Amino acid sequence: MVKCPHCGHRSISLLQKFLSSRSRPVECRHCSRHSATPVVTHFQFVIGVIYLAVFPNLLLAATLRLTDIAVLAVIFGIKLVAPMTESSVIG
């Protein structure tokens, strides 16, 4: 719960506060006044989501060695080598 900026009571949920805007203010359950200042801006939220989605993948890719990739390929059944066909056999 978040404190109401008018009465100081913790009567506004974090989700309501985050989703609030000037066009859709949240109403305090205690004093019934409206508040429209989100806890974080929507831009900060988007940057945070992108950071949490991309950074772990980059970190994982940077730490994988070729043997790790081969083991993961075996576990998930991914073929790393193309199958031999009759046209690729010399003779």
C-alpha cells in the first residue's frame, strides 16, 4: 500500500498508483481525494522491462562456451550438424 499524498494513510494499492495518470487518477479509500502521480513513470517501467528481458540473456550468451552449447543442443534435441544425404557423399 502507498500513502495518500493528501491524508497520509496507506490506502492506495501499488498497482492502482502505478496505473494512475492525470486522465485516470486513483481515489484514496480514506479521504476520497484523487491522486495522479505514479510511483514510477511509464518510461522507467518500459526501460526496466527491457533491461530485465535483455540483460540476463546477454549475460548467459557471454558465459556460454561451445561445449555448453553442444550440451544444451543434446538436451533439447537440436541438430548442430546437417544430416548426410546421398548427394553429399563422394564416391
